[in-house]
Amino acid sequence: MFLGDCREVMRSIEPDSIDLSFWSPPYFVGKEYELGISFEEWKNLLEEVIKRHFDILIPGGFMAINIANILCFQDPLMPRIQAPNVRLLRSSITKEQILEAKEKHPEYNRDQIAKLLGCSEQTIDRRLNGNNIRGGKYNIQTRVKLVGGMLEEFALKAGMYLYDHRVWAKDPTWANSQWHSSSYRAVSEFEDLYIFWKPGETKIDRHRLTSKEWSEWGSRGIWYIRSVHRNDDHPAKFPKLLAKQVIRLLSKENGVVLDPFAGSGTTCLAAIETGRKYIGIEKDPKYHKIATKQISESDDLLLISDV
């Protein structure tokens, strides 16, 4: 378990030594550990980390990235979205009604139009000037962007190819969906697994899983796994079962699994519990300490069970 920037630490990993790299990068959604990083810096981080994988993966090895495919970030250049919630409007007066009244009474000022229609002057202003802006009159708008194409572009530049795509279906994260009541957007209830392949011989061994496991999830495009409900040691954990399924499917026993964004060590713990070796890299001393402690305790439990 290494402490440091993965872009630097990965330089010291032996070439052609990693069977599988499974990781989840910062999502660029404003978490504590992402503060101060721009969108361009975030893209450069992903591109460089993906580039570093080509040398260290074994020929035929895999890099699996878990990420929310729909990225949301503030974009000051995006047009303001007019989004009046018709059920919550204090006045039922519409823009069309105001324009009709103005056409009939061109000599009326705003106060007179408001009195005629039985509404406030502010209502007249809001309807005519489009002040029902989503998120607030002065807020920067939220732009939505797909991530998968970006990842494939970075991987191709590095010499790797998209091999497969899986969907992790989790329970709806209502708390993280700020606009689910003020727009038609869906709440977040799935994430994506993009699996990239380094050219070389990939040995297929279906005995890694039981027949039941192959039919229930090994050969299925959607994995139904509940999300972590107690992020008490890290704010962005994925479930250990997700890591275990990726590891068991895409690596052999005693192979080496890498997580360059190890966080609290979920991938490393999953590697230990599935009979693989691991390399974890975490740049935050707080999370590195948590991961190291949990990994040590897991190793101790395995030693006791072996005895």
C-alpha cells in the first residue's frame, strides 16, 4: 500500500506485472478531495493515469474503470435554462396571458397590466423576462457530459482497446440528485464499468466461477449490487462485492491487482479475500492510514483462518 501520487508511483511498478487494474477515479463532482481542480486538470489526470497502465499491465491484461458515465459540472458558458415548475407557481398567470393583455391595452404600463390580471408586478416581470432560471437567477448552470467516450479516447492513445462494458445497478441515490424535483432528469441509480484490454494473449478460464455465477452475473451486462450506505471511512466507496466480481472475472488466482486510487482500500481487501496479490496507491495520508489498517486486519484474519 503506497502513499503518493499514482502518476509518480506507477513509474516504479515492474513492466508487464499487473494482471488487472480496477479503480474508480475522482468523479469531478465537488468532493472534498477534488476541491481546487479544474475540469481540464481532471481530464489530464485521467489521461495520464490511463497512459501509465500500458507498460505495467501484462499482455492480454485488463484495466477496469468504475465511473458514473454522466458527469455534471458548472459551465459559465452554458445558456441559462428556464425551468418554471408550473405546479409550484404562486400565480397561474402565464406569459401568453400577459402578452394578450398588452396587445389589447398597449397604453397600459406594468402596474396596470398586473392590476388587470390580478397578479403582482413581479409576476409580470418574471413571465416576460424569463427569470425562472433553474438553480436560481444568478447561479451558473450545470452542464451534463458523457465520460465513456473520453475514457476510450485516452485508452486508444495509450495503446489499449475497449473490451467490454458493464452496468452496476445500485439503489437510487436521492440525496445526490439535487434536481430530481425541479427537472425531468433521472436520479442516479447506476454506474458504468469500462473494461479495456492491452493487446496480447488473454487466457479464458470459465472455472474461475461456478456455473450459477456465470449465469447470474459473469456473463450478464447488468450487475445488481446495493451501494455502500455507510461511507464512514471514505465519502465515495464502492461495495466490496463489486470489486470481488471484477477481480474474479478478469484475473487469475495469485495474480496482481492494482488500484491507483485506493481510498480506504476496498479493491485491495477484495484482492486479498479472492486470493490475489495487490498494489494500492493513495495520495491522501488520512485514507492511506485507514486502508493500511484495514488491510493489516484482513491479513491477520486470513492467517488465523489458515491456522
